[in-house]
Amino acid sequence: MSRTAHADRMHLPTLMAVLAAGLASIAAAQAQPRDDTRPADSFLQREREIDQRLRAERDRVAPVDARFDWQWGGSVDYYIFHFDDGIQRSRRYQQPGLNIWSRATIDDGAHELFARMKLDYRHFHRGDEYTRRQDWVGPNFDRAWYQIDLHRALRWGAGAPRARIRIGRQQVSFGTGYALDLPLDAVVLDAAWQDVRTLVLIGNTIASTPNVDRSPAVDSHMNRRFYGVQLAYEGWEKHVPFVYGLWQQDHTDERPQDYDQEYDYDTQYWGAGVRGSLAANLDYWAEAVVQTGRSFGDGDWARRDSVRAWGWDVGVEYRIPVPLRPRVSAEYMFGSGDGDRLESPTSAVGGNRRDRRDTGFVGFGYRDTGIAAAPVVSNLHVWRAGASFMPLERVELLRELELGTTWFLYHKHHDRAAISDFTAQQFAGFVGWEMDYFVNWRISSDLAWTLRWGVFFPGDAYQDRDSRQFIFSGLTWSF
């Protein structure tokens, strides 16, 4: 629930003071790549799962495409986590958070400013921490941008192109988000003429974003520039095909300087796909990506390897038109691997060796790969199947209570090569399978609760075959 400026003028100075708080970031401590004081890739993947969930909730409360003269609001959330990461059987931590946002529009939406500040507090139980037991993250702006609608600002006629330019910190996604789905400090042109929509990107990663390269000298920060162009055809009623080219340049500095290893990873992504509807209530998506570029292999500082990798993703979701609103979905994800990457599928240290060809897929997108295993889709096949329904939709208080389950199956592309979980040390292809269960309850328009429990059953790729569990629960109140 938001408050307008006309109804809450007295709170405006306080709000602006809060929003004017400076950016702050906490640098992660340096550690050895296989030490239990360093968060695993799966932990970072789970953090992205929580971020995606919270981002959806924040966007629901403060929809980015809404048009108001002045609006503000916020939310308070509290999450509790308990999990086994394959290094320590039980880790527990809590994460309360505060988010405050504000939006102003001028000239009937021709000009728009949006800012959202977030502040999180992370508290591990004693002995469960990776680096610090407790730490503040923020306050910082996870979104802060200005947008101009050229069609409205310049009073273009009905047949003129539609174009918007957004400048600042924003979420950027190409295609279905398989190769790129990141918050960036960027300039994005979104233009449409006739039935063709064009997206042009110039951007840079946020310094506090964890690096896809988990090598000790560069894993705690990332500095990469992105340039891209995407074309989508929107002339068909039920299908939207798209193609894109995306360039990524690595400017991440080493901390500390490593004279025996170079880390620059400069790549390009050439993607094509389609999303749409096959029939009533039956949605689908498909995307294929070819990755090219140059990288440094393990122990290299003078010569660069040639990157030739690929990946794809295809999925369907069917909303069954019967009471209780059941949904079923299926998805297949793939990211190529390199048989020479015996220690890491994404890092320079422990990465490609012996030859000068690197076929390991390293993307900057996001997919849900389960919360207990939570692998990165590199050197990996992932099959996913899910179902959910609203069992008590006739009870007013519980009508937005959703129950569901998602199951995953994992298999390596190259049996002897590494995946993102470095505890999978056996030269075997079967990684394992996972079952997740979840509860989502929209208690009221301002209050939401979620619970998710996942169990991963390791396969032949692991020496330790004991199951791993991950459970989290969170409450979000919006105001």
C-alpha cells in the first residue's frame, strides 16, 4: 500500500533524507578457494533465488511501469535459513531487511524517476559463518534510474516510433534471461516501430556483485562492461521470436595482484529464441546461445585461450482451467563444459588447461536449479518438473495460499570435468536429483509468507552420498 504526496506531505522530507543515504558496500574477505570460510557457488546461487523472490515482491508493490505524479512506499522482510552445503552439515542464519522506494513522474509520464534503497542484516549462528557472524549489507540503492519517454516528451504522432531511454541502476535481461539477467548501471534504449522492438544496452556491473570467476583474487567483486543489441518481432499474436548479440569486457582488478595468473575473460553471446503461447493457458519459451571470446586458462598469464561454448533452455507451463488453479511446468537447461576444467567450470584458477580451446559455458543469466544443490548451469544438463495449486481458494483468508513441488535431475556434460559444486570430485556423470516443496501465502495485500524446503540426493559424482537439505521461511510486510 502506497501513500501519495498529497496525503503525506509531512513525510516527504524524511523520505528524501533516507533515500539520500550514500551507497555502502562490504567487501568480502579473501580466502582460499576450497576453504570452508568461503561461500560456495551454491550459496551464492541460493542468494540469487532469494533476490529474485524479493525482487518480484518489490516490483508487485512498486510496479515499475506504473504512472503517478508522486508515490512512495516500502517493505520489511525477515528470512530464516537452515541448510547443509556439503562442507558443514548444518548452517543457520537470519536476514531481516528494509526497502524504501519512491517514484516521481512529470508531464503525464514523459519523464520518470525511480529509486529504491535496501538495507539487509545477515546474522549467522555461532560456528556457521563463512567470514563474519553478522554483517550489514547497505544501505544502498538496488534501483535508481531516470527514464524519458521520447514519444510523449516530443509529442510524436500516432504512427511515429515508440522509444524510451532509461539511465541508471536497473535490472537488465536479454532474451529469456539465460545469458544475461543482472542489475547493471546502464543506459538502455527500448524502441519499437511497426512490429519490431529493439533493445540497445551500454552498461557496467555493480561493484558489489559477486564474480562468476570464483578465483581468490577476483571472486569478491566484479567489474564488467556490457554492450548489446536485441531485436524482437511482435507482429504475431501468440509468438515473439528474438535474436541478440551481447559483448562483455572484463575489467575486474586483482586483489591482491597475482603475477602468475591473468583473469581477463572477454566474451560474446549470440542468442536466438522465442516465447509465447502454444494454446490457451499453455505458455512456452526457448533460447539457444553460442558463446565466443578469449580467456586465460589455469596458470596462464601470457597467452589466451579461445572460448567456444554453447547453451540452451526450453520450457513449458500449463495453467489448467479448472478450480483450485493448478499449474504444471517442465524445463530442460544445458550449459556446455570443458573436459580440461577439472577443478572449476567458471574460474581461471583450476580452469581450462593443456589445450587452447575453452568450451565451458559461462553466462550471466539466472535459472532456478533447486535450493539444496543450487548448481550453476555450466558443464551440466538440468531437467526440471513442477506443479502447484490453490487448495483452499473458496476460503477467503486462504484463497491465495499456494502449495507446490519442483523436482530436478542433474547430469554432467563431461563426466571427468568439474561442476560448480567442488565437493563433486568423482569422475562420474550422474550428479544426482532434488525434490523441493513450497508454500506461498498472500495473507493480505500488504503481507506475504513463503516457505521452501529442498532435499538433494547426490549421485555418482560425489564421494559423500548423504542427502543435503535446505529450508528457508520468510515474511514480507509492505507499506
